[in-house]
Amino acid sequence: MKYSEHVYERPDFEKVAKSIGDVTQKLKDAATKEDFFAAVGEFDEIIREVDFQGFLAGTRYYHDASDAKIAEEFQYILTKTEEMDMSEYNNAILESPFRKDYIEKYGDFSIKKLEADNKLNAAGTEEMMREQELIVEYQRMKPNLDYEFRGEKISIGKLSVLTDSTDRETRIEATNSVNKAFVDKKDEIAKIIDEFIKLRDTYAKKNGFENFLDYVNIKKGRFAYGQKDIIKYCELVKKELLPVLVAVRHKLKKELGLEEYSIYDSGIMPENKMVEIDYDYEEIYNRVQKMFDDVDPEFGNFLREMNEIGYLDLAPSPNKSSGFAFTIYDYLNKMPFIFANGESTPHSACDLAHEFGHCLQHRYSELNLGLLSLGEMTQDLMEIPSKFNELLFHNYAEQFFGDKADCYKEQHLITFLSEIVLFCMYAEAENYLYTHVDASYEERVAAIEKIKEEYNEGYDVKVSQHSKDGVWLLDNMLVLTMPGYAVSYSFGNLASVHLASIYNSNKEEGLALYKKVCSLGGSRDYFSGMELVGMIPAFDEAAVKAVREYFIKALKVEV
Ligand SMILES: [Zn+2]
């Protein structure tokens, strides 16, 4: 069925709660393994139905964030879903005589997840519901701020493109006007940030955790490691990979012929290396389609199917909720949906390939496990399939950028390396925020600036007035609405460099391994997932050092 034919209907949450109660009873009463798994399947179907309405409300809201009615509906679903109590159902599995059969079918980790789920949601529902409200409130803000560029009102979509302009004055002015829009609303946003931090701290403590970081790490399936290990990983990255990034900054400064290399210039390549495209999102899709047809017909057919049923929402629009691309899952029809604000940039093309990695993961995990609760990969594995696709995209760069393919690859690899390094900075910032809950806004900004300073080595001008005003924090969707997430990108990039090198030396072997990674779904944690597919985890010094050598060679820098 096509996306446009689906009709949204507000779920009756009371009825849902009753159905879950009934199915929980069936679990408890199950006399045979078959009865037990039938009840598990029934529960899964109930959840898929509710989730589907959330999917419809969400995709419609993201498509047009100015539609207040659908925004309200989406918010309603988010808070109601947060309110749903699964503990009885979880306990029925945990205490069942068929527990070992469940483990045999879905893995030991899936049982630990159920236990964790109970621990995470024993208390603090009110705060969690409020957090969902705040997330929507914060997300709605960005497209609705007052952006002005050279005296005229402008949408954030258009302004974002200008921040990467080849003309230095233009990009500085554009960046400053984005920053100004945020700083102008500083007091209002700082209040939201403060509420975010305190709410999270409160419900973490109510559930028996020392702080929100310990809470969020368990929520993200980080059972075998925690905050200390993440910070240790950040230190390793700073030691091994930050110097490579700094060398890249020095090299770019020289190539750009700049006397002063500043943060405005990050992501900018010398004019002769700049890559632009002159085709729109439809043509971007066509080329990405061709790419995946070539990688594997199975992949190509899947993407085509998504397009045919309208599950690609790529057309640029000022009303879209975000400039970012992301994937949302329709668990009822077992189809992923890609949302993007497809400007005509090389970035948009790469984004589509990236998001399709999430889609492939979804598809293979559904085939392998067939449970909504295991459909999504464990946090720290989640970005491997998508980031791998970005590197796969290099093999097809000529079909997108012609004789500028090598320039594209260089620029993208710099971004790739920057992400590995800078998402550690995000992790360190989060580390401060949730261990200093009562800090004032000014203290928060000062601490983050201090963390940033180390990571900003290689820039001549590190701090602007806007950064002193805290714009990094004010305009940080990732840190504010997806806590605990950032470092996963760092892990994902690292692992995908490894995976891509296997693919490039032996396509068949690489492809088989890729499908294996995609099939893992939520059945494995990071370590056992990596082990199963024969890859080294990011915490290992050897993994980080190997990636260091890769970037030094690929980016032709001396460190
Ligand atoms: Zn992603």
C-alpha cells in the first residue's frame, strides 16, 4: 500500500493497555513453548499497530512542522507511548519456564534488555513524558526562529546552504546569522536546556541510578561498559586521531591560502577542489538507485520498492522539521521511510546512501528476528551499516561528481575523520552536563568551551562572541534531544572503515559480512555483535591505530 493511502487514526491507549494485559496473562498461562511464542507474537502485533500510528503522525509532522494539529497529535502519541507500562509483560517473560527458549531464539542480550527496561522505567514516568514534550518543543523551534541574511528574512534550509559557501564572507555572515537567531533566544532556550538536564537527572535517580549518564548507557544497551570507558575512548581518540585532524587543518589552511584559519572554514575546500551538483533530489535518487542496483540487486530492488510506495520523502521544503536526513520505521508494513530535506548538494546524495544503510539493517533484522523490540540495532552498532554506505558511495563517486570524484572523496574523508574525533567532544560535553546538574547556564557554556578548546587545535580563531554566548549548546539537537547518541557515530565510523577495507579487497566477502552486521538487529550488544562478525571493537587501541594509519595515508598528511 502506498504511503499516501494510509489513514491516521489516534490509537485508543486504554484499549491497548487492556490488550497488553490480556496477552501478558496468556504468557503467564502458557503451557507449551508454542503457546508462549504465540503470545510473544501477539504482543508484537499489538505494539506494531500502535507504533504505526506514531509513524504516520511522526512522518506527517516532520513533513510539515508548521501544521499545529499534527504536531499536537504526534506529541500526544509520544507522551502516551512513554506512559505505557511494559513491566508486567517483561516480568512474564523473565519469570516464565520458557525463558531459556526465549534466550535460545533471541539471544541472552534480549533478556538483559527486558531486565534493564524494567529497571529504567520503574519510576519517573511524569518526567519522561515531559521530556518528550520538550523534545518536540525544541525541534519545532529551529525552523521557526527569525533568520535574517543581508537584511532579508530567509529559511534555515537556504541559510544552511550558505554556511558552506565558497565565498568566505558569505559563509561567515550566514553562520553568524544562524548563530544570532539562537543567541537572540538564549534565555528561552537556556531554560529548556536546564529543564532537560534536571528532568533526566531526576528520573535517573528515581530509578536508582547515580546519574543520567549511567541511566542512558544502560538504556543504550551498554551493559558491558559505561561512561568511564567512553571517556577513556575519547582520550584515545584525542591521542591518536586528533593530531591527524589538526594536520588536515594545517594542510587546508595552506591550500586555501588563508592567513587565518577559523572554525568558519571547516568543511571548506580550495576552490579547485569544490564539488557542486547541478541536479535535484529526484536525480540524486536515480543515481543512488543505480548505485545500489550495482552493489547488490537485492538492495536495489528494496530501494525501488520504497520509492514506488512513497516511502522516500526527499523534496526540499521550508516547512520540513529539519535539515537532517533520518530514517523512521513502519514496523506494521515492515518498511523503512527516509525523511530528508533534499537540497542539491553532494551531502544530500551521500545522506541518502547513509539512510539507506539504516533501511537495509531494518530489512535484514526483520528477516532474521521478526520482533519489533529487536528491530533496531544496539546503539553502538547502529551507525555501522549507514556509515559503511557512505564509504561505499566513494566507489560510485564518479557517477555523481564526474571528474571531481576524487575531490569529493577527500572532502568526505575529512568529514568522516572529523566525526570520529568531534563526536567524542560531544560525549565529553554530555559528561559535564549530567555530572554538574546544578551548574548555571554560564558555567555550562564555560565548561563546554574548555572541552572544545582542545578539539579546536589547528584553528587560529577558536572562540567567537557567539560561542562565548553558548551557541554550540543552544543549537545542538543531537546533544539535547538524543543524549548518549553522539559517541555511536564515532564507533560507527571507526568500524565502517574496517568493513569497507574488507569489502574493497573482496566484494563478496565484504557484502556477506555487511549483511551479517545488518541482521544483528537488537539481539546483540556491541562487543558480542562485533565479535560475531569478526571485527575489533573501537575501545581497542589497535582498532584506533589502524584507522589512524588509514587516514594518514588516504588524506596524505604528515603527523
Ligand atoms: Zn545514521
